Amino acid sequence: MIIILIFSYPGASFRWFISRFWKSKKTFKEFLKDDSYMNGIIGLLVFSAPIIVYNLI
């Protein structure tokens, strides 16, 4: 539960940044309030993916 809460801010930031490409009008606060578990999982993936790729290369 704590890991989900820690990574929810980076996950919401990533979702907000990607939504800008589709010209979404949602604010960062709206993404943060949407679903904390989705934000946490996305944040965890965003941080872990480069580490996994670096170890594979």
C-alpha cells in the first residue's frame, strides 16, 4: 500500500504528460484523484523499466 502511494505522484505525472499529446484538458490534480492504484502501478513501471532495460543490455 505504501509503495502504491509513493509511486502515485510519478504515475499521475506520466499520465498527465502523455495526455498532453492528445490535447486533454484534464489537470494533474484530476489525474491524481482518478485511481491511486493505476497511478502507483504506472509510476512503478516508469521507474523500473529503464533499470530492467539497462541490466539486459
